[in-house]
Amino acid sequence: MTASATEGPITEGDQGRRIIVMIGAPGAGKGTQAERLSEILGLPHVSTGKLFRAAVRSDGDLGTQVRSYVEAGSLVPDEIAVRVVDHRVHEPDAAAGAILDGFPRTRHQAVALDEMLARTGDIVAAALYVEVTTDKLVDRLAGRRICTLDDQHVYHVVAMPPRREGTCDIDGAPLRQRPDDQPGTLRKRLERQLAPMFEVVDHYTESGRLFPVRGDSAADEVTDELLRALAASERIA
């Protein structure tokens, strides 16, 4: 991984708060790229999936609300999701900004995010769209294997195989393929998930803040392209 397109961590005194949105379909690699950019730019990687899991474990009012939806197997409503993100991006480590991964998922959430940031004089500096073809997404997701003890231990039969086939490197538990990672099921699931994602893409295209990058190259190449996209976003800001 290189950092040739940036001068290192961004501080509040350099350019003010820098809110970056990562957009991409499941399997596009946006989570991995968000972690890489977080390390290079010195901005926290804010994953809404992790935020919701942390909220479920908390005792506060917001955590109770999130828990009620998660335990019922329902989607967390937009207004609660916005509150969770709002709280997170105003923690001390996000004083210079943050990289949002998993939010916004719909145009309505994108508008709500803009309104939330506007209250503190902030905007989304760049929406980085990691583009991958549907065929490639199916190949990637169909090869995914998950630990039966901890679903945060994820492998791939080609890109990131375990040291011992079918066994988790971390706890030795058997690995499994999720039922919805079967190719036929995957295509149907992607059809449902891509429609709202394209609405988010349209939202940031209309505001001139979308920066698409091909995501089917090697991970280091994608990272470099994203850094170049960020440098371009600064020139037109």
C-alpha cells in the first residue's frame, strides 16, 4: 500500500473536518479500502455495522432503540441510524473528520446526512464509489467463508484462504458458506441491494461530489486510485 497521493494524516488545522463517504456493493471491497484510507489519512473508519453492534451492547437510550430493531430482525430506521452516526462523528477522534462505511445506504439517508452535517457547517468532502461488475461481485461473495464461532472471522477461498482448508485460523472452528452466498441467491440479493445504492450514487453525482474508482484491480492499485480521487476532490472543493 502506498500513500503517494497524500502528505499523511489530515489534522483539523489543515483543511477542517473532512467527511468521506465510501460507496460500493457487498463484495466490492469498500470496507477494506476504508480501513486502508483510515490508516493513511489518520481519520477514523466509521462502520455503521460495528456502530450498531456496539449500540446493541450499550445501556443508553439509543442502544435500547437499536437493540429493539436488531433483535426483531428489522432494519434500523433512518432517523435512528442518523442519530447513531451523528453521535459517532462528533467524538474526539473524529475532530478532523471521518470515513463513513455503510452509511448512507439510501438517497433519504444521504439527504439526512447532508442536513446533519450542515448544522455544524460541514459537508461530505467526497463520495468514493468502488465500482465492481455484478459477475465479479458474485465470484467474490460465492468464495466467502465464515467462522462458525465468530462471524467476524471471514476468509475467501482464493483471495484470503485459511492456513488449513475449512478451518478458522483464529479459533480453529469449522468455516461455512452462508446460504445466501450461493451464486443464484447472490444475484437476486444484489438486485435488491444495488437499486438503493445507485440512488446514493445519483445523489452525489448531482452534487458533484462523486468520485468513481474501478474496484476489480489489486487492492493496492485500488487504494492508489482512491487517493488520487481524493486529491482531485480537494482541487475542485
